Amino acid sequence: FNIVFNTSKLECSAEYVLGVILNSLSSILSYNYYDYSSLLGRKRKMKGPVNHQQSFVRQCLYTAIVTSLYIGLTVWAVRLIQEKGSVISIIDTMGNKQNVTPMFFYGLIMASWFS
């Protein structure tokens, strides 16, 4: 995503690769974009006031991708819970087998979406 919507020219330099990696790692739940080449002193800073660069389309597209990913994971989890049946057996950290009802997992999914 950050390679496609990067404002810098595609190049094989350390500054470009570092910028793409750091922007990708910082964009987990929200879209962040920073120009790391200016921080490393490779790009001259403009004199005078710097205008805001609009990124509304990039932010909307990123949010749509992340939301569709979460919806897909939720649908997949619900299907797995339905396939397991009325009681789901899990093993806890002590190695003991625990029987859990599907409603517990449905509650977790609802709490994660509505919190």
C-alpha cells in the first residue's frame, strides 16, 4: 500500500526503503505517512510556510482495506465457530482441556466490534 501511494519517486535507495518500511509499520489501525528523506537531511526543506498535503483519498482507501480485512476475519471466525458445534474444546496455558460455549466467542467478537 505504501509503495503505491508514496509521494516520493520509486527508487532503490536506503532512504526510500526505510521510509516505506517505517510508514508501513506505523500504519496499523490508522493511515500515517511521513517523509523520512527530509528527516535524514536528503531533501531540502522549503523556505516559507508549507501547505498541507491532502491525503483524504489515501486515508479512505486505507480505512476501507483495513475494515474489509476485519470483516473478512470476523466472517471466517464465525464460520469456524459454527463448524465446531455446540461446545468448543480449547487447551489453556496449563495444558488442561476447557470446554467453552460458542456464545462466549460470539460475545468476544461483539465486544471487539462495539468497543
